[in-house]
Amino acid sequence: MCYSLATMTTAKIDFVPRGTVTSPHGFCAGATAAGIKENSRSELDLGIIFSETPCVTAGLFTTSKTRSASLRLCQERVQRGRAAAIVANSGCANAATGEPGIADAAEMTAATAHALGIEPEDVLIASTGVIGTKLPMDKIKDGIRQIALSAAGGHDFARAIMTTDTVPKAAAITVQASQDQFTIGGVAKGSGMIHPDMATMLCFLTTDAAVEPGFLKSALKRAADISLNMVSIDGDTSPSDVVLIMANSQAENELITPDSKLADIFQEALSTICIHLAKAIASDGEGATRLIEVTVNGAASTADARLAARTVVSSPLVKTAVHGSDPNWGRITAALGRCGVEVVETKIDIAIGSTILVEKGLPVPFSEEVVVHRLNQREVPIRINLNLGIASATACGCDLSQEYVTINSQYTT
């Protein structure tokens, strides 16, 4: 796992083989190739998730000041705390499109609502892709009519939201706690323009658990803070990021509230699936050949630990050192020095894998051959102890390769 979770309960939490957003009861999904992606007309690029019964809903959104039109409409509707469907497209972000973009987003949800027999206000929306281009509404409306929803359609939906991703990202877990059982499913996309507080990240979560609206919102925020908000690919943020969760109550469990016996169990389960998806995003970074996990222990506060870990994992110099299998630990200390949290140089310990490179701020003898070998592995753990407290955090990212430059230099061509 990308992050460690203390075991909070005795509940049994298991991953579902080939799990996805349609693994929880009452959800279906589907996708089609609507032709939104000009360079790949046969590629899935439009999808719908639908619940047979209305859902309690919560969401988290980009911190960017240049929010896309689709995201602004979605954010407005999430405030109602209720939805039954999500429509999402790739290939066009519907960002920097002004009021016409808002109208297109509304029309897209209205077409989805008509196809599903529900109200437009009960449809949420997400768009990802090229900024500054309008949604091809004729193609989208035709595509919506072509989508066939099914309990097996979650994997197609996961493919439909991909842009530069090389693999779809989906998972589901079942939870058994005494007499109560429920499932949480999820899909995500993200490969570039990824940085903490979400960036070019779409994540859609579903659950058949019955959850009180206020608790669902707070549980999502806590889960994202230790997972999706701890991923950095390239330090950029986008106008399109959204994380949505829908809970339709079909598991018929006792309503989960902050004070209920299932509260900690649900939080642990939600955090587990968000961690899994966050790691999948980091592993699939544009041009990535390594997954980097930076764990900071001994920080004065959790906020300090998170910021320090995120700063190191997002450092271009650390990323390139990992890509070149260069045990240049000075780049790690340099990133710590600018991270903006309390750091005492003479207390810093640094290790790559199990090999200690720095103790109390000073280099110690180590086998360069052993460290280079560790840096050549698919997963590279960097461990830091600030020795100033008891707080810890882990961030995930990837190396920076020539392929990243190639992908992004040709993104619109």
C-alpha cells in the first residue's frame, strides 16, 4: 500500500476481484465512443454511472481558480446532497469556455436525465481533456442515446474517462461487520497534471451503504486527505478535478452516522479504496518508470508531515535522480529545506529502501551499488525522519522521464 492505515476495527475488508463502481448493489454503468477525441474516434470517451434509487452524494473539487464549466455546474448540484447519475467525458475539459460552456454542461445533463427518466438536477457531470475547446454537443447527445447501462459496465466507464492514462483504474471492496455488509466501488483517471489538492484527477466512488449526508462528506474529506491529496506527478493543477461519492442505501444497514458503530469501519474502508486508487494514479504517471513513496516520520504535526512528504515527492530534482538511479540524497535534503515546515538539519535521517544514507543530517557510509539497485526497482521507498515529534505521512509520485516531455509536447497534436 501507498500509505499505512492503523486497523481500527475487527471488520473484514476484502477487495472484490475485478471490482468497479458497479460492484455495490443497485449501480449500473456504460460507455461509448462518441468521437469527442478527434485523434481517436474509436476510443471510449463518454460514460454514465446510474443508481436505481436516489443517492446521498458528496464531492470534493479542484482548488484551481480557473474551474471548468462542467465542474462549476457539478459543484452547484452537489450542494443539494442528492443525485442519481454521473455523466462524464474525456477529450474535452469544457474549461475556458465561458457561459456557453455552462449551457453545454446543462444540456449534457439534461440529455442524460431524459435517457434515464430522471430530473436534470439529479445528474452530476465531469469533463476532462483539452482546455479551451467546446463540447461537441451533437456527438455527445448522440452518444448518450447509444450508451447501454449494465452491472458489468463499470470497466468501460473507467476506460471512457482516460486521457493520457495507459491503464484504467478501478477497484471495489466488501465490508463484513457483524450483521452488516456493504460494498464500496471506485474508478479514477489521472496521469499528468497531478499535484496535491487534486489535479486532472477524476474519481467516482459508489456504495450501497446507508450513510448520513454530513458524515459522508466528512468521511470523503478525511479519506482524500491521506490518499488523493497526497499524490504528485508533475506539480501542476487543472480546472477539472472532482471526486464524487454516491451512497444509495441498498445494503439496508443501520444508518451510518458519526456516532454509530459502523462509522470507523466505513471510514477505514473508504480510506482503503481511495489509497488504492491514489497509488494506481501515481503508478501510471505520464512517462513513469518508477513509483516513488516518500514517508516522513517524526514531524511536529500531521500538517508538517504531509507538506514535507509532498514537497519531496514533487521535487523535479528528486524525480530525475530516481529516474537516473542516482543516490543523490542532497536533493532530498534540499527539498526538505524549502518545504516550509519546521526542519532541523542536525536531526534529519534519510533512507532509500532499507539503506540509511543520512543520520542526524550527516552522510553515513553506504553501498552505492545496493542503493542504485534499489532505485532501479519499480517501487522506490524514501524514508525520512525529522525527529521533531510523532506525526507521519506518506506521499506518492513517480519519476520524471523524457517520455513525460514527449507526451505533453504533443498533447493537442
